Amino acid sequence: MARVLIADDAAIVRMVIGEMLRRGGHEVAGEAGTGEAAVRLHAELDPDVAIIDVNMPGDGITAATRIRESNAHTKLIIMSVLAGSPTRLAAAEQLRASYIAKPFEESELLSAVAEALA
């Protein structure tokens, strides 16, 4: 079981991801709607995994970069609707993060979390 921070500007997306994670046995440590909130909550909550949408206010890539710089142990999963975007894939690689394209199935999300933790 992992403690997970979910960062996405759409509340409904955060809710669905949270439900998927809980069904998979994980704990939702917190939710953020902006990149700035994700960085702040990460510092407060110290989650095992942070799932960050790159397309949100406060820029998800910047937030993921700041989280990586402050804590190399948090596993990062970058998500985006821009499937296979070279920019997004390069950013994920540079951040040592997993990448998942929206929309995704529950099994894909849980696999991404398991792989990040492995």
C-alpha cells in the first residue's frame, strides 16, 4: 500500500483516480488542483507517490521538478491527455518519472503505481 498525492485541476478526475487507488489498496494522502498546491502538499504530507497532471494551473512539469528536487525518494507519475507527446515523455524521463496517458483504465493506473514503487 502506498500513500499517494493526486494533482489534477479537475476535481472529478481527482475523485475518480482516488477511487481507483483506494480499490487498489492505496491511501490518498492528499489532492491538489494546482502545481503550487501539489508542491505545498507534498512538503506537508511526504507521500510515497505523486501523480501529477502536466496540464494544470501552476504547470505540472514545474511542480514535478520542484518535488523531485526537494525529495528524490517520492515516486512520480506524470499524466497527460497528450498521449506520447515527445515533450512529456522527455520530461518524465528527465524526472525519473513514470508516464501514463489519459484516459486510462484502473488496471493501467494501478500498474503504473506498482511499477513506480518497484
